[in-house]
Amino acid sequence: MKFERKSGILLHPTSLPGTPGIGTLGEYAYKFVDWLIDADQTLWQILPLGPTGYGDSPYASFSTFAGNPLIIDLDLLVKKGWAEKKDVRPPEYIKSEGNVDFGSVVWWKMPVLKKSAEFFLTNASDEDKALYKEFCKGKASWLDNFVTFMSIKNFYDAKAAEEKPESSMWYAYWPKELARCEKEAVNQWRKTHQKELEELKVIQFFFDVQWNELKAYANENGVKLIGDIPIFVAPDSADVWANQNFFQLDENGRPSAVAGVPPDYFCADGQLWGNPLYDWAAMKASGYSWWVARIKRVLELTDVLRIDHFRGFEAYWSVPAGSATAVNGKWIKGPGMDLFRAIKRKLGDIPVIAEDLGVITEEVRALRDESGFPGMKVLQFAFSADEAREHGMTNYFLPHMFDTNECVIYTGTHDNDTLQGWLENCSSEQLVLVAQYIEGQTITLEKARSLVKSGMLRRDMIRAAIASSALYCVIPMQDITGVGNEGRMNKPATTGQNWNWRMSKKDLKKAYADNLSFLSGIYGRNC
């Protein structure tokens, strides 16, 4: 797919303001699209949309196909007549401002959604019920497995809370025949839990309707949505449970090796992700059917797709199961272009951004180039003081060093500190380097610190990104508002305080939109 010169904003729906507990697909999602339009921004990038599991990470979802029920807007359900207003009022401890407290939101909102699903099944119009049945039929290939997995999980999680098994993973404490996804046992479960399965399907229907209406509104107003999928899926997911033959598992469903990355910029011990690795030979024998279905689903929900950890298709870091860190892993060859040729045969030319960060070799670059997918440039990675002393300003993340304009530039990603937070924590030498490059003049440390404090250096870095030759430019919303490191979305290799940032209603400022509109106009990104 040919990429055109555009710019936009990175903001996950959970970070939208104005709704109880968490951002939703309701009023402020539409207001955000309106703000993008006023700002002449034609891209809205999000993180993965699946229901989040342990650690609240959108990159560790219970399903790579399903939608996150927590971002369903309850007021829109009432407006459609699919829920009663008295049932969706939040308790006092659920606030509409401030960061997301996922535990509280789940505790409150999931029972509300269940009650709304019950109401829908009893009271929805014949026309709406027909739409629901059509949804169930069209999504059956993943929906049936997802709701069955969640139903079994909900039941045995409740037992596990009392019995405290050695592991909270399905393969450790479910009955063996259910853990192995044996057909007879699964069919029996479905027969005896029909009501719960139906309610879980309705909740997914709610998500699908709301997301598709929001996407249509964005597209009709010239805004494209950039979706995101991690290369790997969570071990505690319907994807692994229902497709065990496609993963490197033992006979009990336990991973024999897990994913991660070696020591890098973010973590000296590497990152031990713990995702089960694919059995690529089995994937290939199926014509990569699971991957084709996965890509197809995400492109139903979004217009462009960013694939996280693209380098893992060339070679992936395999860590023995049970390891404490990722240090003792090894590189193993991935499927390479064979996978993407198979996808192209089934889906045609697909609009993909390749996240080509991390340990990038000539083989990875060759795979990226042969695939035709644009890679990523991250401005925060451009300023290494050690490298500058040794080689000069030749880092290929610097705008004047881009090897091609077929790329996407970011000031930072969800894994980086915010731009303001990063600048405030740069070493003295690095800060002067950044300031002199961005401002184009000799600058003292005192002056550089003044530029950081005023926000001017951050704003000028955004201008440099928009002015660059990269075809796409995407700026995290935190960098537009100037929030410090308290607005960081994720710190890799940590858990507990990630993914919970929310913007404020007042952040949708006309001044921000006017400035972005001006920059997009003068640098040719609002065509």
C-alpha cells in the first residue's frame, strides 16, 4: 500500500477523559476525532484493542480477536435502549478524572455489562437482535472459542481464589480434558453454560457496534485509524488454549520455551515476556491460517496496522521456560517472507507499519524492505552522546540521516518516557546535544535547561518530527500536552503502574489544534 504524507496522534481509548473510571468509545472519543479534524491531523494511532489480563497490558490480552469490554460506553448503551440508566450509574469511588484504576473499574463495570447483556437479550428490538445474530454468525470462528475460554476461566478463577493452585494459568488448574480443549468436554461445557456464553457474546457485540460506529465517524471525516498487534499472544488467552497445535507447548499445554528480548536499551537483563512461542512449521502447514485470520480481524477494526516486534519474524529470542531472566535465550529463525507472501495471497497488499526497533540486523532490514512495510524512527533514540562523540551526528534516527522517507517518525512510543519527562532526565551532555541539534545553534547547558523548563525544546522537537521527510508522523498525546514522566504509558520490564494514564478534558485545547494545523500545513501533511 502506498503511504501518503500524513500526521496524527497516538492515544489509546483508555486514556480518553470524561467517563467513569476509564476512557470509552462514547462522547469524548467523538470529541477527540473532532479535535483531530480541527488540528488537520488525519491519523489516530491506538494500542491493541483486546481485553486486558494480568498487569492491564493491551499487549497481554485474553484474545487477539475480541474487544476490550472496559471501553464500552454505558451511556451509548442506554441511548440505544440496550441498558437501563439506573443500572449504569457508577459508585462514588469511580471517578471521571485521574488515572485508570483497572481493578476498581473491572469490579464495577463487568457486572454492569453483564446486566446490560441480560437486558438486551430480553428487551432489544427484533431488528437489533437480528444484527446481534448476524454478528455471532460472522465472528463465530473466534467468538465461540473466546466466550467459552472466558466462561471456563471465570469459573475456575473463582475456585482458584480459594484453593490457591501453584499457577493461575489454565493449564495448571483446569480439569485436564478442558485444559487440552478436548472437543467432547468443551461441547459439554457449552451445553451447560449457555446463558453465560450468550451474555459474553452480547458484550462483544456491544463493543463491535460502538467501535464500528466510531471508526465510520473518523473515516467519514478523513481520519484513518492505526491499529496495533503484538507479534506474540498472552499464554493466558483463548488464542493459545484453542490453538495449542500452533504453539511450542508440552502435552499439558505448558510452554516449553517463551519469548523475550536480549539485554537492550530498556533493560540490562533483557525482557522476559513469557509468551509461548509459535510452532512455525505447524503454522506453515496450515497455510498460516491463524495469522491470516488475525490480520484480517485487525484490519476490520482499523485502517493501517502496526506490528510490534517485527524483527521476531526474521529471528526470535527463545528463552527456556522457567528462566528468571531473558539473558540465557538464543536467536531462532522465524518464518520470514514466507509468512507475508501467504498473507498477501489471501488478503492482497496490506497497510502495515513494521516496528523495527531493538536488535536490528541486516537480515531484519532486508525482510522489512522486501515486505515493503515502512519502519519506525523514534526521535528520543537519535541522541546518543557516546555515539556523537565517536561518529558525529550520524545516528539513523536523526531526521537528516533517514535512509528512506518510507518510514514513520515518532517523538516517542508507548514504551518511552514522555518527551518532556525524557528531556527533564537527560544527562547534561545529552541535553546540550539535543538542544543544539534541534535549535540549530550553539547552546549552553543553562540555556538548554531553560528551553526544557519553558516547554520550547519539546515543542521544537515535535516541529522537527513533523518537518521530517518521513511519510507518516505520529506524536503521543502526552507530548502535545507537555505532561512529564507521570504521563508515561509503560516502562518495559515493570508491572503495577503502567497503562493507566488519562488525559484531562481541558487537554483538547484549541491552541494545541491550531499549532498542529499550522505545522501540518507548512510542512505538507494536511493534503
